[in-house]
Amino acid sequence: MRMLMTIRLDNDKASQAVSDKRLAEFMQTNLGRLQPEAAYFSTVNGQRGGFVVFDMKEPAQMPSIAEPFFQELGAEVTFTPVMVPEDIGRGLDPGYTPPS
């Protein structure tokens, strides 16, 4: 299932990770294993954050995905199922075929 993971980092822990030059490697390692369709970084409610779209195979993956962000960066992590237009079309009409 296509999932949107929203990450809001604790400013103190994230600033320490930046100072220690650990943040880039942390993100590369933890996002790399997700093989995201897209990953964007910005502010989330006034703090460092990001939005990651990836394929979640089963809900049991949530703890192992979120835990490193909780432990290392004091992050708030939310998971939201998301769709692309073709998903909406199939959901509303089982015979739907996307335009070519």
C-alpha cells in the first residue's frame, strides 16, 4: 500500500545530529531501506521535517520504520495511506482503465 510518512524532528536532537554530521547518513540509511517513490524535506509545524512516499507491504513494518526516528531524533512520525489518480478511479469504478 502506498504510504505517506510524515516526520517532524525534535529541534534539539536534530540540531545535535547536524552538528555531529550524523543527520545525512541517518537519513540515507533509514530512507534507503524504504526505497521511497519520493522524499521531500521542509518544515513541519515549525520544525525540521519531511514527507516520504513509499510502498508499505504490511502494517507490521511500522514499528521498525518509525523506531529509529523516535530514538535518534525524537521525531513524531505519522503514516497515512495515500492514492494516485488511478487508484481513485479503480476505487470508484472497478472497470476503470487509466487514459493512455
